[in-house]
Amino acid sequence: MSTPTAARVPRADVGLRSERGPVLLAVMLSTGLVAIDATILATAVPAVVRDLGGLSQFPWLFSVYVLAQAVSVPVYGKIADLYGRKTVMLVGVGLFVLGSLLCGLAWSMGALIAFRAVQGLGAGAIQPIGMTIVGDIYSVAERATVQGYIASVWAVSSLVGPTLGGVFSEALTWRWIFFVNLPLGAAAAWMLWRRFTEQPRPESARPRIDYAGTMLLLLGTVALLVALLEGGVLWSWGSPVSIGLFAAAVVLLVAFVVVERRAAEPVLPLWVFSHRVVGGAMLVSLVVGVMLLGLTSYVPLYAQGVLGTGAIVAGFALAAMTMGWPVAAATSGRLYLRLGFRTTLLIGSVLTVAGSGVLLAVGPDSSVWLLAGACLVLGLGFGYVASPSLVAAQSAVPWRERGVATSASIFARSVGSAVGVAAFGAVANTVVRDRLGHTPSDLESLPAGVLAPALSAVFVVAAGVSVTMLLASLVMPKVVREVGPDAD
């Protein structure tokens, strides 16, 4: 079926009170675990360090989580296609809850970092498999409405997360930041177990696990992401460690490609890169990832270090982006039903370019409102690109390939995030080094006169990257045909 027209689906047919409502609610609760975790921990930095120490190790609380999530996403996607979504989703929720319990009981910074990796492994299943379940039980037209429910989880979490983090840290203990996940995870798992049933795998043959491909992909991705995340931070880009990691990543990933060509059930099939819809979604997600985490790192720094605002106001500027995204995601369904997926992606790309243009106009004498306005437009652009591209990828493949298609898109965004952090950090450090003659230990301590041009250079690079989103959107075909579950 070609891209559907704007036939309105009654909300009663797809809402929380519908027959499929409990499954949707379970996916929303599971997604809420990951969404709240994205913002709740940042506000507890002083309390955690005061209790456990290890300030120099603290960034690894975020890095190890992102790393574990990113490397596990494609593996979960393939396992879900082989054995079904329910088991993988329950394993993901279980790992996240177990990781949360252990984090709340952590006795040192090292233990907390290790348990955050367990959380990341759980999140690696929850995000892609939750969206795969939505793709399984709802049609493309229905997902135009359902996206509003999923987007509302991220919108509420972006507001509730920082608030809960502050309240738990000051009124109770930072450990409740993790303990709060236990009842949410238990409710999500119980509802999935009781209410979600799925068709068995269409093929009667016993699935074959691609162990060699899985290990090569995991090791190669870990080497690449560690090199990108820590290059220029823990070691210089030209150091033997960086060179060794990048060389190892290249060798392992080349070996992965060779193995996947011969594997009976490849963990990340190479066809996803040549499939125009799935490949286009991956390319768009990669660009979104590059911009998203990079700007998330430097917009608050510009607000505080250059514009002279406090941490709360700086957080508000960034919150404009996190609010714009779910608003656009919730309304994007109407656009792609009327105009098609490619046109919707182009609209989102134009908004992203416009937001980047506004960001270029921000200077040392600007109001923080201008910075927040740029972030809002960028968030709208991301929302009109990320959600429709994922729906398009899911719609273009049958059931047995939907988990791989979904996870491939999310995996591309994770890799893009690591690339963005590395590239933007390299740009900022280069400008600072040219002005000071050396690379500082941290950018936060720099005077506004040095920090402003460095971050302005980051915004220029972001504007250039936003233009590539337009080109990536053009990869998507004009018409995306919805593939039935039993299609070959």
C-alpha cells in the first residue's frame, strides 16, 4: 500500500481505553523509564559526588550508559525478529530495573558506573523494541495518532525529570533517583506479560544465532565509540591509544562485513544500508544524532559562560529543544499522512536549518530568549524528521525484519551522537588552543571572551551539518509502500 491519505483514525480505536490500550500503556511506561533517566541524573551531580566522591570519573556515568545502550541496540533488534518482541522487551525492562536497584545501592563511584552499564543494556532493548511493538500492532495511519501518546512521555519526562532529580537530592537522597524506576518497571513488565500477545515467527525453521557477527559488531562499535567519546578528553587525538582504537574499530568492522555476507541470520543485515527507505531513515537519524547531543552539550555552556545566566535559566534554554521535539513528533503524523514521508522530512530539515540560522545570530549581547527560540525551532525540526523516518522504515519491511529496521535507525542516531560530541569538541578545543596556545582541562573555566568564539564556531559547524539533513531527506523515496506482515 502506498503512503496513506489523511484518513482520520478515531482516537477511541487507538487510545489507552481501546483493546490495545494496555499494551500501549506498557510501552509508554517502559519508554518513561528511559526518558526520565535522560534528565533526572544531571541535577544530582553535586549530591552523588559529595556522597561517593570520584568527581573525575563522573562523566563515565553518562558515557558508559550511552555506550552500553548503543552497542546492544542492533543485537536486540535481531533477537526480537528471531524470537519475538515480548521476551526481549521483558528482558530489557528487567535489566533496567535491576541496574536501577544496584545503582541505588552503589557504595562507590566505580560500582555506580558499572551498574549504569547494566541500565544501559536494558535501555538498549526498551527503546527499539517498544517502537517495534507499536509498529506491529498499529497501522501507519493509526501510528499518526499513537505518536502523540509516545511523544507525551518524552515531553512530561523533560519537565518532571530535572524536578524529581532536584527534589530527591535535596529532600531525600539521590538514591531515590534510581529507586523510583522500580515500581514503574514492575508495572510495565506486569502489563506486558498479561496483555501483550504476538504471533509466532512466520518461519518454522529454528533460528540460527550469528555469534561471530554479534561479537565483531559489539567489539568494533565499542572501540569506535570509546575512541570518539574519550578522544581529546582522556587522551589526545594523535595519541597511540586513539590511533589503536580507531585501527581496531576499522579491522573489526571490516571483518564484521565479511562475516555478515555469509551469515544465515546476520545480526545487522547489510541490506539495511542499500534499502532506500531504511537506509534513508538511518542517514537522517545519523545527522540528528550528530546535532542533538553536540548542541545539548554546548547550548547550556553558552548560556552560562557567555550570556551569564544561571544553571536554571541555561536549562530552560535547552528545555525549549526537548519540548519542541515531542510537540512536532505528536503532530507529524498528520503531515506524513497528507504530504508523504519525504515532504515531511524536508519540512523538518528546513526547520532545522532555520533553527541553526537563528543560533548563528546569537552573540554575547543576545538575550537568552533568542537562544531558547533557536533551540525550540531545532527541536521542532528534529521531531518532524526523527519520528516520520522511523515510521517509514518500519512500514517498508515485513514483521520478520521490523526489529532490525527499527534498531538500525536508533543505532545510527547513537553513533551520530558520539560523532557529534567528538567533532564539536574538537572544533571548540581548536579555537581555544589557537587563542590561548594550549588546550584547557575544561571549557567551563574559560572567560567569556575566549569561550564565545569557540562555541560560535561549534554553531557554525552545526549549521553546516543541518544542511546535510536536507540532502539525507532526499534519499527517502516520494512514495513509501506499506509492506504486509507476510510479504517476502
